[in-house]
Amino acid sequence: MTTKLPVRHQESDEIQRQLASFGARLRELRLKRGWTLQELAARSSLSKPFLSRLESGGRQASIAAALTLSRIFDVSLASLFEPSVMEAPCVIVRAGDAVEQSVHGLKYTPLSAAGRFFNVQPLRVKVSPSRRGNEHYHHDGEEWIYVLSGKLTLSLAGKTYDLGPGDAAHFESRLPHRLIARGDRDAEILVVAAPVWSPPPNPSLAQHHAIPTIALLPFGQASANTLASPQPRPARFGAHRRRGDAKTNKFLE
């Protein structure tokens, strides 16, 4: 038996698909012309952060902005909303295109604009020691973090883990979690969020890995350097998202 989503959920999903389609199309047109976000901002008089959020699907374009962009790219307004097909399975984000944004007391920079093509969302995040509040977040998926600089405490499901430069953590993001900077300087980290779980690959298909698959161990346990095939993951619990958060923002703690 097929269960239909409530109408309001279907409408919300459709809006998100349209935003992602518009953003992907906008990025495709910009890259075909060899323009950076800064160059497009100069040509259109739209701000670089605004354009970055349009491309990532985190912001809805006004009619005026859409008309301006259609004129700049010399395409019809309707073509801006046509589904975009990624021509190559590789997305390059140049240093000049990366735009720092803020949410929940964190500063973050998206390191990919291919959320509708891939299942992971890489970010560079700065955690301030003066960050306020103690709210913990949880949502479907999993996260991996790597500390570049500073001192970080990961608060996860009632436990805390102190991390320093070079340390990494991988955890189920359905568990309540929060990032806390220790000391008097920002902790800068890389975050890779996988908002949707993908089922294990078809075992009947031959695979050839450059790096062997590593056996999964409980969080905090040292690796025994044993190799194993990917194991089925436990089912996710329900997701939680604060209202008003953009798509990328919900994966930040």
C-alpha cells in the first residue's frame, strides 16, 4: 500500500525542487560563461552572498532578480526554471566563489553546490568560543567533522568529546548534538553532512576501490584496521528541523 504525503508536504517538496532547479540552472549558465560569483554580482548589481544562496537553493529569487539574470545571460525567463542536467560528474568550487554565511551562532562556507546531484554536503565551519545558548540539534542522516584549528568539544547524546587539530568524529546526526569551541579562539572545522541515508550498494555488482572499505566500529573505539564489506545501517528516526532554516543550515549544530 502506498502512503501519500499530506498536500502541504507535497507543496513544500515541490518548492524545494524548484529552488534547487533554479539554482543549478543559474550556476550552469554562469560557469558556461566562465564568470565567478563576483563577476556576476558586478554585472547584475546583485550581491555575491545573495547569488551564492540562489545557486545553493537556499534563497528564492524575486521577479526583479529573475528578470535581471535572464537579461544578463540573454536567455528567456522560462529557461531559468528549466531542469538543469549536470554535464560532468564533478563540481569545482573556486576559492573566490566561496561565500561565508552565518546561522545559529556559527559561520559556515559551503564547499559544493551540487546538493541535488550528490548525497553529501561539505562545509567549512567556524565555531566561536562566545557562541551563545546550549541548544542541541538532531535530524536525519550522519555527519563527519575534522578539526583544522582550535579546540572543539562535541556534545553528543549526553556525552562530550574533546577534539584538537587533526582529530575527527563521525556520528549519527539523529542524536542530539552541538559544537562548542574551547579556549579564546575560534575552532575551524570541516563538516561533511549526509542528510539522506543511501541503501548499501547492490552486492552483485563488482566494485574496485582505490581505498579499501574500513570496518565500521562504535563511536570512540579505535580501528583495528580490518577490512569489511559495507554493512546495512540501522533505520533513521524522525528528523527535526527548526522552522525557517535553509536546506544547508539544518545540518549545522
